[in-house]
Amino acid sequence: RAVLDSVQEGILGIDMTGACMFANRACVEALGYAQDELIGRNVHALIHHTREDGTPFPEAECPIMQALYNQRECHLENEILWRKDGTSFPVMCTVATFRDEWERVAGAVVSFVDCTERRALEIQRRQGQRMELLGYLAAGVAHDFNNLLTIMQGYGELVLLQSDVPVSARAKIQEIKKAVDRAMVLTGQLLAFARKQPVERRVVDVNDLVRGIEP
């Protein structure tokens, strides 16, 4: 018993009916049950009764019980166990049958490792990949859009250089050019985000911004 309690993995034994025969300290601490609350209780009904999406998990479909009945060892990557307080946690577990003195299968030993931290790191890694892909997309869009804005800006400046442009039209073209300038600032920000450049902070006057777009 002392050897089992020194192991960091949760370990419990079940008989041919699925009832708990023994549990080490790591198992008890992970599940939140006392030893006497586990011994003799059906393990599936106690800690493996529901799937991650909240739907019931019939014992007949339980891979742990299937390994026991089929008398084979199995390794399970994505299982969910349920604590006494009603919360669940992801585990990797291994199921191995054991035999009695007459070489008959008498039950199985189930060992499990809490994968909560591992799953959190995996989620962070996937989010990082999504952000990297988003950065590439933003860079491509910003680059192409900036080329279009450059053309618009150039033609606007050329028109303003012409002396025969009416005053009323000149004012409208000036506003178009200002809008193009603001758009180019935006594409610059997208490129900075995509290239992971440091963000430059500056104080702005909100009133000036509003007055700038008022026309």
C-alpha cells in the first residue's frame, strides 16, 4: 500500500463487476472522495458516468469496462473523470487486467494522470497558431489595400495640382484625400500587428478626431 501511495498517478482497482477494490492516495485526492466512499462502489457510476458534453455515458459503452470484459490492456488519451464536488477533469488513463491464483481474470487496475494543465497549454498553442494565421491574413489584406490607397492618393494629388479644378470640387477632393490618409494609417496598424511590431502610444484629442470626420 505504501508503494501505491508514493506514486503520483491515481491508481484504483476494480473487480469484475466494476466495484472499487482499492485506491491510492493520489486517486483519493484527485477525486475528492474518502477511501471508504470509494471501496465497494461502482467506479463507472461514481466517477465516469457522464461525457464531457454532459450527456449520460452508459456503462456498456465505457472503454474501461470493455477492456475489463475483453481481458485486454488499453490506453485512453481523452477521458473525463468526475470529482465528488461535481466538477470534471481530463485524464489519460491505462487499464490493465490482473489474475487471481487460478489464473482467472479477477479485475483491472486503472491508472490515470490529470491532464488539465496539458490541455490548457494545448489550447494556448492552438490559439497562438490561429493568431499567427490571422497575422498573415491581415498583412496580405493590408498590403494589397495599401496599394489601392496609394493609387487613390496619387490621383487625388494630381487633380489638386490642376489649376482649372473648381473650388467646390477641390474641397471635396481634399476630404477624399484625408479619408485615404486615415485608411493608410489603418493599414499601417494592421501591418504592425501582423509583423508584431511594438505599438506606439500617443495622446489624441477626441474632439479633433470628430471634427476631422465631420464633413
